[in-house]
Amino acid sequence: MPVYNYKAKRGPGEVVSASMEANSPDEVVVRLTQQGFFPLKVEPSQSEISLPRQDGENISVRIPARDLNLFTRQLASLVKSGVPLLKGLHIIIEQTESRVLTNMVEDIAGKVKQGRMLSDALACYPRAFPSLYIALIRAGEASGTLEQALIRLAEHRQRLEQIKSHIRAALAYPIFMVSVAVITIIVLMTLVIPQLKKVFEMMKEELPLSTRILIGVSDAVRDYWYLFAVGIVLFIIILKSVTFIEKYAWDRAKLHFPVLGRFWLKLELARFARTLGLLLTNGISIVASLEITIPTLSNEAIKRELKKVAEGLKGGNPLSTGLTRSEKVKFPPFMVNLIAVGEESGRLDETMMEITNTYERETEELIKIALSLLEPLLIVVLGAIVGFIVISMLLPIFTMGTMVS
């Protein structure tokens, strides 16, 4: 790529002279303008410049999703307000509390000051900025709509965070109930029942069957608790190993679970449609958008089918046709039909966002329905277990009282 020397001015007294790789002098002018500079002179360079490349330190850097969301929102707001890109990066550096993020943004700002595009600077941190993030920034830079690309990215990540937050909130109460019940049962089995056992032994009476079972379980828990702990750990390890080795079979089976299968499918398709629609809106081709979108999904069965669809697209087949021909995963007719209409009308990006909104609403409704069924079911099951323990403990006492009478 040709190298150009430039001289640019920013503010009343700052003049910068540097070099930049670009396809033409006009591209240099556009980049400098986006960075908040006023170009004074642009001319071909007689020598190549050596730009910073990715290094092992940069590649290994990771930041929490919360910090990435904050960085995206802040940068989008600053650029939207008319703040030059380089100045906006320096403002973020001053306001950021995370030391790791501060160091990373300082390095990115340094690369941008040297003339590199923002997307190229972000690409030096592949573990911090996913391919979707970099692709959208690059598309915004190429079309001169970096502001819109950042805003869409911020909205996209905010929406994903909202979905995760809804799921966590939905699971919080059931997890709390189960935790309290488990602690209660452990206390009864290890502390209360052994004390009652001594009383029952002094009675020298035959105990009811339920009480004998309860005492046997209590003795086993107290004497062999380490075996139970090892068994639970082994079960978790084996389950994780099986799901990791046979991830495709497991993910495919999950899609056929009653109720939950439909929930997982719609949740994954909502993520697929949102990501694909976002990429298409920023002018990225359908084939390139699919190649970026597929790795963002978590279900291996859906990913494999979409890879086949992507290969069909390269051969000239429409997206809707590839989804219809899928054998391992049955994509909903609603989604396929809408995509076909979007392809015919040339508004596939808007169609994907409509699919996203529909499936996100449906997944939220499924969460509410599942909670409305799960909470009373948990109450019944946990109440039955605790009730059995209490009745088994009190039954010998009632029997002794009857005999005395």
C-alpha cells in the first residue's frame, strides 16, 4: 500500500507531520478529518514506513465485558458530540478507572496518532475486541459513518447485556430457594436428626419405616460425606467432559428438549438475526456478515448448519433457500419466510432486525411462563422433602405419646 507524508493542523497552534499508509491522497485527507485534523499538505513518501504490528502482549490482553461496553458507550457519545476521535480516546483515558483498559486505550490512541485506522489499532487486541466489533468499525470508517457504527455497536452490546440481565434475574429467585432448602436439609440431617436418634434409642421402641430411612440417610451423610462430595465432583467433571467432547450431539439434543429446546433455539436465532442485521446495516456483504456472525453463536449444531448455508451463498443460493434445505436443524418457517421476503425486496437488514425483535419478545415471554411454572413446582418438591423429614422426626414422638395415653 502506498505511503504518504502529511502535515496537518489541529487547534490554533498544534501542527503534526507524519506518514500514513493509504490507497490515495483523498483517503489520507478523509482519515485526518475523522481524527479531528485539518490537512495542510499530503504528498507521496519516498520510503516505506514501518507500522506497529500485533505482538504477543497485545494479543493476550482481555478486558471484562462491562469495561468494553463502557468504552464503546463513551466513545460513541464523544464522537456523536463532534469530539475528534483522537481527543475522544484521550478523554476516555483520563476518565477510566481500570488500569488494563487505560493502558490499552493509550496504546490504541498512539497507533491512531501515527496514522493507523481505529479498526487496525483495535485489531491488535483480538481477545478484547471480537471480529464483529472490528468489522463494524472498519465498515464505518470505509463509508465515513464511524459515528453511526459506534452508536449501533453501543446499542447492540447494551441490548445483549439486557438479555443476559433478564436471564440472571429470572434465575435468581429459584436459585435462592434451592440454596435455602439445601442448607436447611443439611442442618437437619447433620445436627438435628443425630440428637433425636439418641432420644429414639432411649425409647427402645421399634421406629416407623420413614424414621429408620431418615436415620440411615443421616448416618450415611455424616459418616461418608467425603464420598458424596467426591461423587458430586466426579459427576460434574464427567458431565462437562461429555458435553465438551460431544458438543455437537449435546447441542443438537438440547434443541429437542420440551419447552427448553424452543427457548434455546429462539434465543440463539435472535442473537444470529441481531448480529447479521447489524452487519448488513453497516454495508458489509451477506457472505462476509455470515462468516463474522457464525462464530458469535454458542450452539454447535446451529453453527454447522449455518456454515453449510454460507457455502451455498458463495455458490449463488439465497439465504432463505439454504435455511429451508437444512436437515439437522429445522429453522422456523416464520424466520425463513421473512428472510425470503427481505431478499426479494432488498431490505434484508431490516428483516433481520424485525426477526430479532420478535424472537427476543418471545424468549422473554417464555422466561416468564417458565418462572410461573417453576416457582410453584419448586415449592411443592422442596416442601415435600422438608415435610417428609419433619414428619419422620415427629412420628415416633406422637407414637410414644399415644402409647403413654
